[in-house]
Amino acid sequence: MQYIQQEELHAIREIILQRKEELAENKREDLAESHNVYTELTTFRIELLTTYADSLLMEKEAANEAVQQWGNNMANLLVNRRLPLNLALEEISYYRDVIGEIIKEEAKNNDFSLDTFYRVISHFNAIVDNAIQFVSKSYVKDYTEKISYAQYAIDELSVPVVRMTEEIGILPLVGDLDTKRAQHLMESALEKGSQYKLKWLIIDLSAVPIIDTMVANQLFKVIAGLQLLGIEVVISGIRPEIAQTMVSLGIKIEEIKSFSSLHQAVQYTNSFIESLM
């Protein structure tokens, strides 16, 4: 931007800053009407207009940093309030046109040469393009992290180790076990079993619809890991059709106590502990 006289750019910057509240309010009213919802983004609009104005006087690298900061903040707001990305993109595009008109009028009033006008408008368009890029990337990143966190919370709830007594825990499994969930099952069972200092863990399969080779292998890895921690494992809820499937797959559980119901498994572990007292 060294080819353009600083006073010309300062004049454009001052006009944008003087009108930023007016421009922000105009867009707020337009957005509320078109989306039939009151969305309070005025602060971010004013920050965007200020960033646009200041960036006209900055070199490319500094302008990018300023726009990136705004994009990160805007994306965070959208994700936290569950607002769509197109709201931010609409804001960015709207002010491209508005400020473009301001630049054009100032270019006329100050008799900018064609080269000067081209440099100013090209610099501004690059700033706007970067704003779109930064807010989009940041939105996707924040949204993905939020989804991952939610999925982690769901996984935690889907593999709950319930402490029944000081020494006995129950791990009720519900639904299908895919590779990811099976891995989480192992991590959760070992972590909670050690944390609770359990001596027994009942793994209840009553709500597991099917047992295949992958599920069985992962299940026995969990059992082996628990046994290494000194935790005895009891299996409950093996229905006749699951038992038949396990036999046909060649899965043997002779060394592990199993019961058809959770009630029987609980009764067995309690009786065994009482017999040791």
C-alpha cells in the first residue's frame, strides 16, 4: 500500500469508522426481518467494520492477522449460539458492497488514478476474501470440536460402570458395539474398575442385540485386562440366540461365570463375597 498516499486511505478509514454504528444497525434490522429472528450481532458487525477500516492502512500480513482474530471470534459465537455459518458470510458480503461504494465515492471525489483505485479495491477485496476463509475454517474447527466433545459425552454415558457395592460394579451394555465403542468400552472398564477398586465386575449383555467375532474378541480383551487388575468378571444376560451364535463362532467361556439374568449374577457375587466373610 506504499503507492497510495496515506491521507487518502485515512479519509476512507474515517468515513467507515464514522458510519459503522449506522451501518451495523441497518444490517441488524435487515437481518432480523429477513430471518424472522432477532439476532444480536451488533458488536461483531462494528468490530468487522473497524477491522475493515483499519486494514486499509495495514500491510497484507498485519491485515490478515486482524481479520483472522475477528473470524475466530465470530465463528466461536456462531457455534456457541448454534447459528449457521451463512449468517457470518452474509455479513461479510454485505459490507464488501457497502464499503466498496464508499471507496468508489472517495476515489471519484479525490480523483484517484485508475491504478490507485485498483490497488485500494484489490487490497480491500483480499481482506474480505480472507475474512470469508478465516471464519469458515474457524467455524468448521469449532463445530467439529463441539461435535467430538458431544460424542465423547455420549460414549461416556453409553458405557457406564455402575458401582453397586464397595467391591462390586455393573457394566450394562446397550445396543450395537462397533470398533470405536468397543475400544471405549475397554478404556472405561479398566479405568473405572481401577478407580473404584472393584473386586468384581458384572458385564450385562441383556440389551446387546448380536454378538459377532469382533464384539466377542473385544469383550474378551476387556475381561483379560480386568483380570490382570485383579478384578473377577461375571457375564449376565446371555440369551439363547446369543449363546447359540457364540457356540457356532467357537467362542468358549468355560473359565468365566455366566448367567442368563443380571439378578442371578448379582445374587452369585453377593453370595460369594458373603461366604468369604
